Amino acid sequence: MKKMERPFAGATRAVTKLILLFGLIFLSGCAAKEVDSRRYLWPIGGHSPKIEFIRTIASDRDVREGSESRVLEAILGIEETRGIFGSPYDVAVDGRGRIYVSDLAKRDVLILDLPNHQVRHFERPKHDELYFESPMALAVGRDDVVYVSDNQQGRVYLFGSDLRLRKVIGQGHLTRPVGLACDRERNLLYVADAGSHQVVVYDGNGEWLKSFGKRGSATGDFNYPLDLEVDTAGNLYVLDTMNARVQVFDTDGNFLRTFGERGTSLGSFHMAKGIAVDRSGHVYVTDGVGHRFVIFDLAGNHLMTLGGRTSTEGKLGLPGGFDMPKGIDADAEDGIWVVDTFNRMVHKYQFLNEKYLREHPIRSEEMALPGDLR
């Protein structure tokens, strides 16, 4: 028998669509009046800006922005804004527009699926012992697989791009894995093991290849390495935190150079927390205690220092303002993602490469100055 449609069902759907249509028209009219065209650029007051502040993400509303649920919320007032982070630590970006953020307070990794306007999570394994206790570092490898280090458990989790657990790496071998980096071209995973003051190298499937380094201050030694990154040539940049320097090694682990120093001057850092390298040849180092990030070229020459301390107290992020920045990552378009731990948010900045400037030309009337930073 043919299934009968409920009375007025078609009319109800039509009315709903009509309401949404009018709502969208209304909101688009409002948005046109409220668009903020100010652009925050660094160096401040410079004639050739290099970095632009793009946005912050702190709440579910920030992730839903532009989605149907966000439109319905605006029309009907369905839901209040909720902060999504407790104590964010690291950030990584995959090739699908998903932003991964580890959170120590939540003992979880939040997946900001921006194309689909959702906050997602990895699928929980069946056994509790295979779940996070202290998720710290994140890295995205070949085919958008994701690695998550757990400092307390001494292991690294490998998830597929489908967000399902594939493997647990380093059990019985790693002590305090706190930093991760992937060489996608060579399918390698690098782990900064702060407990052994070493760099441990695995293949992309988690098979151990080698380890190098020991505690010390000489070339090739480490004193609590916290993070690492790989450039487009496959060179490895190790954030040797307690030695207040970055050490660079080639693909065979041979030492190449070092740069950085402890201090408060513009080319130094007091307590380095995270490192990233973009495709245009810039090295970014977050200085947690200095509440800023420092930019170098690949040779280690200081280019710029950006930031200062500010507390948002639950409000919108202030361009250039941080309170204990930690993890940092650069995406395929030279976007720079920075974790702002105490303000419980993630910032996005953009290196102004040629492609970005062609698509977003800068007009003098749009340039604005950020607020005062302490």
C-alpha cells in the first residue's frame, strides 16, 4: 500500500523553508551593516605588512559560524554561546580544513571541523586504557592521519583520517612524549621525548627507526625538548626549550645549525613552548612567558616578534594579545594557528604571501591598530 503523507506536511516544509529564506535575507541585510572591515597588520605602522590577524575561536558559536544551525540560532535564539576549551595545549591542521586542538583539562582532542561547522571528537576506543590521560602534541601525517602524544601514558596514538584509532605507538619505549612532527614526503614521525632528552624517529606506521640526543648543552644535546617541526626540505627543527635554542638537523640526523637565545629582547624567548615552519620559509616559536611568538627565517635570522599579554576575561580575542601561548602550526596556505592557553582560545594569523595578497589586497583605510598590550 502506498504510504500516505501526513496532512499539511508539505505545507509545513514549505513554510519552514520560507521562514528560513526570509531569515537569511534579514540576516544578510543586518550583516552588511555590521561588517567590520578593520584589518590588523604587523609590523605595526610598517609600509610592507607581513602578518595579518584573521580570527579567534573560543566557542561553539565560532565554529558554527555560517552554518544552518547558526542561522536558526540567530532567528529563534535557540542556544547560548559556550566556551569549548578548558586548557588547550597544541594545534594541528589537516588538508580537509579540520583544526585539531588538544586540551589537558578535558583530557581530549577537539576537532574543529570548520567546513562542516561542527565540533567533533575521535571515536572512543572500546577499552578505557586506550584513551587519553594527558593529550599534548599533535601532528598530521601522510593521507591526513593524525598523531596524538600522551605525556602521562608514554605513548602516541595514531588515528586515520576517518577519526578511528589505528595504532598505539611507543609503549615501553617512550617516557614523556611532548612534541610531534611529521615528514610527509618521507613518511616519518618525529617524537620529542622530554623524559629521555631525545628525539625518537618512527616510520609513518609507528615502527621504531632510531633515537638521537642526550641531556646536555653541547651541539646535538637537549635539555627538555618540547616540540619539533620539519621544513619542506625535510630538515628537522628541534625546540630545545631549557637550552633556549632551536637546533636544526638534516634528514639523516646530522647537526646543521642552531639559533635563538634566552631573554626578553625581540629576537629571544624566555620560555619557548611550540614551533612551526610555514611553506614560505618562516620559523615561528611561541614564547609562553613572553606572551608572544617570534619569527625567524630558516637560517635563524630574527624577522619579527608579535604579541603581548592580555586577558580576554571571556570576551573576544584581542589581535596580537595572548596569555600563555603554547602550540602553533602553519597550514598549507601559510595560515598561522596559535593556542592561547589561559584565554582558552585559538588564534589564526596569516603570512601575507603573494597569493593571499592578490585575493585580499590591502587598502589603507582598512588598516587598524590593535589595543594596548602589557
